Amino acid sequence: MTTPQIRRLWLRLGQVAGLTVMAILGIIDVRYGMLQLSLDGLVLSLVRVGLAVATVRVWLPEHPQNSRRLPSLALLLAAASIAVTVATLTAGFGLTGVWGLAETCGLLASIYVVARRGAPRSSVAAVLALGLAGILLPLRGAADDTYVIAALLVALGVAGATAGGAYLRFLDRGREQVLVTMRAEQRAEFARELHDFIAHHVTGIVVQAQGARFIAEQDPQRVILALEQIEQAGAETMNSMRRMVGVLRDPHAAPDAPLTPLAGLTELNPLLAGFNGSGAPVAHLHVDGDLDGIPVEVSTTAYRVVMEALTNIRRHAAGARSVDVQIFRDPESLFVRVTDDGATPRAAGPRRQHRYGLMGLTERVHALGGRFSAGPGAVGGWVVDAALPLDHEAAR
């Protein structure tokens, strides 16, 4: 049985229990009216039972959150209850003892439901009106000190029902906010994964296809090699897409399951080899420090920084001939720098784009407590810098 089914089952059981209690209290009210041996007592008991039945229309249905109709029904119920109380006192045929146990229970249940489900603004007036109706109820059958005691007991019930409904409403709102935040984070993660891998492979395919068109007549053998690389990049793109779709469609997948392979620093050499196989510019890797024992999240983020930088070089670094990828580790941080010798005016290119890749990298690096920057170099080209703390929990 699923969670929604269990929740609905408990709701139905609660409704049945509430109706059972209301029925028992209603029988007590009618029986007590019959014991008064007067027509007025019996009529008043039936009226009180009718009002108790009317409360069922307020608290029994499963109202949607922030319902506007619910406070309106509650205000009508409160007005009817107060009118009967006033009519009882005006006519002078109030009873002693029981004043409407079923109606009291129904009003308290209505207050709870309105406080939890009603539209915020109108619910305040509805709860106050229902509370007033409940506190005035003992006037129908009690007087003097007895009324004061009874009214205090009802007031405590009103306060408890209001607090209970408001508290659960607060919890529901908190859960909704958490859900909205989680969905926003998931959408951002999906966008980053799509851009990091799909855009990288597609960019390689486009560049290789453009190069193959120019060398087709000069060196057919290189065209075959380019086509093989295009085929490989296309297959990797399809695998990434299938993996992502599989995670999104599988309801039993772990919430933190990776959408794309968790490539890290050990995969930098194949990454640069693939980049260099597509033609100029040529990338060189420089490593300073031991890369063993680096946390997985730091290693994968560093890999994404290099991959995005190489993708942007392919797309925007006009005239670039050389790319330097530098990895440096000290006891506390891992530093990544990617530079090229392309034309400096290329800075205007990414700014005309949406720059989703740089946005995604900034989010990834900041999530680890690191620093990220990308911009024109002092002597030309483009520089991408990232500083990643090895203990990102302490960095936070």
C-alpha cells in the first residue's frame, strides 16, 4: 500500500470515528431533551442536533489547502449557532445541564479544519466567529458560576483546536517549501548535467564535422578518422541521454544517483586526448602535487571545470593554438587553471550567450565552499580559475 493510500485510509478512519462520536453525543442531547418532559426541551434538543449535523458539512469533507469556501461555510455555521443561542435566551426556555455536546464537538472540529485548511485571511474571522459561538453555547443550559466554568473549558478547547490546526498548517507549508526547493535544485542539477556532457560532446561533433568538410578533398584518410571520432562522440552523447532519462523515469532510483558518469581527475588525460584529436588548438596538462586521496566531489568538480573550459575554447577561442591545463594541490585546496592564447576580444562572445556552463560551474564550486572566476587574461586569451577546498565541510 502506497503512502497516499495509507494517508487516505487514516483520513477515512478519522472521519468515521468523528461521526461515531457526534452520533453518540447527539443521542445524549436528544435523550436529555426528552427527559425535560416539555415540548420546548425536545424542540431545542432537535435544533441543537441539527446544528451539530451542520458542522459535519464543515469539518468532514477533505477540503483543499487555502480553500476560500471553507471559511464562508464556517461563518454561516457560526452565525446560525449564535442566532440559536440568542433566540434561546430571548425566549427564556433554556435548559439546565446539557447545552449541546454534539454541537460543541462539531464546532471544535470545524475550528481545527478551518485553521489548517482555510484561506489565510478569511480563516482568522471564521475561527474567531466559531470560537465565539462555542464559548456562548453554555449560556443555553448553564448560569452563574457554572457558565463561567463551562465557558472556560470550551475556550480551552477552542484554543487547542486552533493551535493544533495552525501547527499542522505550518508543518504542511514547511514541507511544501522544502519540496519546492528540492525541485529547483533538481532542475538546476539536470541543467548542469545536460550542459556539461551533452554540450561538450555536441560541440566536439560540430567542430569535427566542420573540420572534415575542409579536409575532405585534401586528405580523405583524416576524414575517416574525423567520422570515427564523430561516431564515438555521438555514442557517448546517446549513452548520457539514456542514463539521464533512465534516472528520471525510474521512481525507485536513489535521489542522489548520478545522472552522468562521475569522471574525475584520473580521466583528464583521455579528455585532453579527445580534445587534441579534434585539431588545433593543442592542450597540455601540468600537474603539481599528489592527486591521490582527493574527495570524489572535488575531483569530479575539477574535471567539470576543465571540460567546460575546453568546450568554450572550441566554441569561442578564435585563433587559439595552445591551451594549458594546470592542476595544483596544497594541503588544504585544489587549484585548477585553464588558459588559452586566443584573441582577447572573444570575451564578448560568451557574454552574448546565456553562459549556462559558467553559471553551472559557479554553482558547483560555490557548493563546495570554493571560488570560481572566468575572464580575459592579462596578456590575452582567456583564463578559467577554480579553487576547491579539500575539506569542503570545514570550508562551509
